[in-house]
Amino acid sequence: MSEFDEATHIAADGSGEIAAGWDIGGNANGGYLLALAGRHLREVSGRPDPVTVTGHYLAPGTPGPIRVETEVIKRGKRFTTVTGTMRRGERPMLQVLGMFGDLSDGDRAVEINTLEPPELPPIDLCLRREPTQGVVAVPMMDRLDIHLRPEDAGFSHEARSGRAEMAGWFSFADGRPIDTLAMLMICDALPPAVFNLDVPVGWVPTIEYTVHVRGVPAPGPVRCVFRTRVVSGGFLEEDGEVWDSADRLVGMSRQLALMAR
């Protein structure tokens, strides 16, 4: 079993734990938490793929036991909608709403896409994201293989591009194939795009995070790009795209987060 599969396992009764080593500066990565809860919601739904999943983050997550309480809102012919609450004791940490279906049999009679994959150098010419790179320790990088576009990696040594964009390659360090569940984490795995602006670099707490899974990824690493257009009132928004090895857009995301202090 891969490290990601072990770290996202939830028992049938909803009991589980936030695994150590999937954090940024001691707090579990928001994408990992959404995948942890989302996997249990997926099992409850009886459908293979998350289609759209939204999480509202109520408290930081640290390693330790949790439980995920679920309720099926609707079982339809194509989709099942499930809500869930991740708790530590009686304290709610994450509220999730997800719709699940089967993306392998999607209707491709009409395909319209005005977007293009990000232009990235080959993986070996990009810069690997290290666990100790930058001002905040990122232990989860021991489990992921992320290579950033060189011009986007300057934030770690005070050579920022001045453009709120972050792009790079993603794969699992242990070679685990990328599936639709992994998309819930991938869309929050790269450093925030605002790090390339003249702003503090540190923990950026997620407030709300939504992932739309647009297809089952083809085998191989995926290319990701994240952009921020608005920073206001101490908040930022970040929009993401994930492209597979067949140049198909397989994931999109939007996140509202607090600026680092």
C-alpha cells in the first residue's frame, strides 16, 4: 500500500487519524485533509470518483485521531452527494460537501476548452521542492515529488518573479499512480502563487477549498499551474489547473486563504 493510501485510510465507522509527515510547519496540508475526508465520503457514496468537493476549514489539523461523520444527501442515477464533518473529539475541524460519480464513462460528444497546458521545462530541468527549502519546513515533500518551474522557485532565495503564478510537475515519491482522489491533494500541493510577490512567506491557512475533477488522469506525472489575481483584506484567492500526460485538463481548483503573517 502506498504512503498516500495508508495516510488517507478511514475505517468503515469513520474513525481514523491524521498521519504525521503530511504537514507544513506542523499543520496538516489542507489538500491532504480534504483527500482524507474525501476518501471516506467516496466510500460512503459507492461511486468511484470525486467530481466536485468543497471543504471549509474550521481548525488546524495536527497528527492524531479523528472521526468523519457522513450523511448521504442524495443518491441519483449518475451522482451521489455526501456531506461530512471531520472531528477531533467534539471539535469540528473540517466540513466537506462532495458529489461523486464515474468519470470513466463521461460524455465526450462535446469538448470545448480555451485553456492550454502550462509551458514547463522537462522535469530534470525544473527545481525539486525540498522539505527544508524556504522559511517553513514542509515534511510532506518527503512523500511527494514536486519540481517547480525555475522562474517560480525564486521565493526560496529572495529572487521572486513578481508574478503571482506557481507551476510545476507533480508525482508521488513512491510511484503511486495519480487517480481522481489524489486530485483533492494535488491542487493544494505546490507553494502558494503569492510567494512570488513581495509578501511574507509562511503558513497560508486555507479557509475554503474546492476541487473540480474533470477526468481520470492518464498515466505519468501531471503538470500544475496556480495563479492569484486578488489579494485583499488579508485574504487571497488562488485558481489552479492540473493537466495530465495526454494534455487533458483533469482538475481545476479555487481556494480562499489567509495571507501569511
